[in-house]
Amino acid sequence: MSDNRNEAEFWGAVAACLLHPIRLQIVEAMLWIDRPLSPVELTGIFSETDAMSSVSYHVSCLSRSRVLKVVRRRQVRGSTQTFYRLDPKPRSYGKRPPRRR
């Protein structure tokens, strides 16, 4: 990670998300394969014991935590396949927006 990216914030968010082994596998796969991946592709990479629904759930959690970013979607047999990559421009992960009163 280079440019103007805040690596400390990014890795802090990654560390908070990696408390689950499947999330760790997802981030490792994204780092090693270095191209956008869908949950279907990730499930194929992992052991046969990891169900598609479980991988999808954890990809979703990583996306909500801004560790992964959606890069494209495509229609596949009546369903939408979403592709993710590691977010190269992490934002402020620990700050919450001010509450409105």
C-alpha cells in the first residue's frame, strides 16, 4: 500500500475484522490473488467445509467494515454476482459521524 493511503487505519480495521478464521482467509486470498473476487470464487478457493452462505456473510461483514470494496456486479442466471477487492483507499474507520439531534 502506497500513495496517500493511511496504512495504520487500514490494518487496524483489518485486525478488528480478522477475529474470525474465514475473514482472515478472505483477506489473505485477496492479497495473494490480487484481483477482484466474488464469494463464489472465494468458496472455490477455500476448503470444502466452508459453505457459500458463510463466505458471503463474512465478505459482507468485511465490506461493511470498509476492508473490502465492491468493484463490479454482473448478472448470472437470474442472480447478481458481486466482485470485491481490498479497499486501497481506507477512510476513517474508527470515527463515527456526529449524531443529529
